Amino acid sequence: MYRFLLSPRWLVGTVVAVAAIVVCLMLGTWQLDRFESRVSTHQENGRAAAASAQAEAQPLAAVLPDGAARVGTDTVGRTVRVTGAYDGAHQLLVPGRTVDGRSGYYVLTPLVTDGGRAVPVVRGWAAGEPGPAPAAPTGQVSVTGRLQAPENSGSGGAVAGGLPAGQLGTISPATLVNVLPYPVYDGWVAADDAPAGLTAVPTVQPQGGDGLSLRAFQNLGYTLEWFVFAGFVVFMWFRLVRREAEAAQDRALGLDPVLDTALD
């Protein structure tokens, strides 16, 4: 009954079906590997962030040795110490920032180091709309806090512009260069000790920087899709084989519908 499987037509069809199944399984496995890699990166970054938070503060110059150094997933959340003088005249309020589920704003004050390059320091967060903020200390100060990555258009609350004077939509060197008269380090520092009336800002992972982003779950979705395609090919092949076998059995019993139609 299944001798038809040895015919050239069925041999070619079977080879094509097997090839399609292999390709689907390979693509599905590749997507699964991508998902597992992103999950692994997420876990490693989480452990690194926890270790950095517990480690002793390092001088910022040791973490970002020069003006070209960039904040990466390996340095986000690292406790740093920086010395300089606050530039209260250029203090900025950063609206649309959420802490503990409440909307509010950051108070950002540039800390100018001896080398002339400034560190954007978020001294704290306050709930509600931007309003009067505590004045920054004067004179030479030493600030300890957690290094944060520059914000971008995908960061929560970040806006491109259209804000009143004295407010900043996105904390990044690209936006600060337009409002500050001196160069700045990459990223920013969330001070551990917030002044009265403000709350210390928790470490913020960059958009997708922890490895577990929307793209990771897209990889998982593609994995399921490719495996479903492989299962569909198997299902269709068995269905066609069964239909052909039933047709061959009918012909053996003289029940060929095509032949009956011709005799009528």
C-alpha cells in the first residue's frame, strides 16, 4: 500500500519535506540560542551590578580614565567617587522620571572637576512637577554615587526638547553640550546622599542594556514559530501520505472514484 513512496515524485517530495524540517529546526535552535544568550547576559549583568553596589567606591578617573571613555553594561551601577565644585548656576531639573512608581523629576547639578571636565550629578529626585530645588553646596566637595549610562530616546521619561529653560529632557553628553560651557563625562552619577527634600535615585539600567529586552522575547517568539513550522511540515507530509495510501487502497478494491466517474 505504501509502495508509492518509492516513486520519483514521492522521493523528491520526501527529500524536500525533510530539508524543510531540518532548516526550520536549525533556525529555531539558533533563535533559542540567541534568547538564552540574552538571558545569560541579563543574569551576568545583574550579578555584576550587585557586586558593584557592594564594592568600595573607586575614583571616577579610574573607571572613566579619559574624556573619550564610555559607560558600558560592565560599569553601570559601579560605585564611584569624584571631587570637584558644584556649578549651581547651571543646575537643571529633569522632569518625567519615575521612582517607586511615582512621577517626579531629577535635580541635576554639574560637578566641575579640577581638569575642567564636569560630571553630571543627580543629587536626588522629588515627586510632582519641577519646582524649587535645594541649592547645591559651595566649595570643594567629594561625591559618592553610582555611575549611570547616558539616556537616549528609549529611556523612560526622556524627551527630545520643548521644555522650559532650566529643564533637561535627556541626560546625555549630546544634550548637555548645548547648555553647559564645558565638556562633560559620559553618563552621570546618582549621588548616594540626597539633600533634605530629595530621594536618592536608584541605579537605572540602560534601555536593553541588561540583555533582557523586547528583542530577547522576540527571539523566543521566533523560536516557537520555527518549531511550529517544522511540526506543520511533518503533519502535512503524513496527511498527504495517508491520503495517497487510502486512494491506493480504494483503487485496489475497485473503488477508484476517477474510474467510476469515467464508467458512468
